[in-house]
Amino acid sequence: MTDELLDIVDEWDRVVGQAPRREATARRLRHRAVAVRVRDAEGRIFVHRRTADKLVFPSLYDLGVGGVVGAGEGYDEAALREAEEELGVRGLPAPEPRLKFLYESPEHAWFMAVYEVRCELPVRPQAEEIAWWAFLPEDEVERRLPEWDVVPDGLECHRRLRRWYRERGGGGPA
């Protein structure tokens, strides 16, 4: 997966070139990514710990599924593809877009499109991607955050989603 081709984008998220994923990561080239908050039929949030051999953020906890957007691929298409791949399911409803922001750190730069989806199918998470997983109530996720090493972009997605719901007068989907 480190050789997949990515669109490289400018500060307005316009495509300006392409590069293999490993090069985009090594050279901190701005590209596109998606994050999908997954809830089960009871409204619990899918959380997981990434495998130790992941290129970015190995062995850290994450509060959603997702990944990079391939060259020529749209955000919506990538969100559904990534969610189905990582959860090990087929036939998910289309993830619903919530927000998009530029995630930047000294090592990374990407536009992150954040989605949500309800998964009522039995999940079989991808063993190459996910070392541990569970569906947890939101209050339990909040209690565990201080003790977990969470991927920084996933934590930022979580915070922004909470703010997004507060601004709309609610705490999130039931």
C-alpha cells in the first residue's frame, strides 16, 4: 500500500501533481485523506488500535477508520472504500460527510474529510490494519482518551466532530 499513487494538492485542495504514498509521506507532500466515525446499531463508536507495521501512527489507538484518497479518487468514494475495507464488510450505506480541515504537523500535511456511518453488519476488521477493536459507548471513549495514545489526526477529528454537533445543538447521533 505504500506505493499507491496519491494526488498532491495545494493549500486550496486543488490537485497539483501526483506521488507514491511513501514519497508523499517522506517529503511531507500535502495530499488527501478520509476519516469515518463508525457507530453500531446501539450508537456505540468503533475504536481500534492500529497494527505495529502501519506506515503512519503505528500501534496507536484510533477513533474511526479511514486512510488516504487515491489519485483520481473522490473523498466520498474513498470514505466508503476505506470503511468497508477496514471493517471487513460490504454493503455499508454511503458515509455522510460532516466536515473537512487541513491537518498539519511537523511530519504530515493532508486535507482530512470527516464522515460518519452507521454499521449494522457484523464486522470482521482487517487484521493487517487493526490489532484490537471494540464498539464503545461515547462516555467510555471519553473516559479512556487520557490513558490511550491516540493518533493525532483522529483525535482532532473527534474534537471537531464534537464541536460540529455542539454548534448544531446536539451531542451527536443516537
